[in-house]
Amino acid sequence: MRHPREIALDEAVVVYCADRLCRESCYAAVILAELGYRQVYGYKGGLADWRRQGLPLAAPSRAVRAA
């Protein structure tokens, strides 16, 4: 996971939860949009489905701590 400050405002960002029942990624998408990110997308299938589809994952660049 990258810290929002490491992501350009015009870079595409995909947020997702563990599964279809979780809604936390919806909140994350709203916050990112409020911060000015213009390409925020929610993946409804969750992390398990994302992996099943063979889609790429970003490796953590470093530990991210809440401010």
C-alpha cells in the first residue's frame, strides 16, 4: 500500500475490501476523492476475487502509519 502523498492526483487508484460484503473501501474512495484524486475506482469483488482474476497488487513501499 502506498501513502496517498506518494500517488499523483491524476493517477488511477483502485480500492477494495476483503470481500463483497465489506463497505470500507467505499469510505476510502470518498476520502480519496475529497482529497482531490480524480480517478478513484472501487473493485466490488474484494481482494480474494482480485487475486483470482490475476490482477496486479502493489507491494508495500514502507509501513504506512495513520497521521
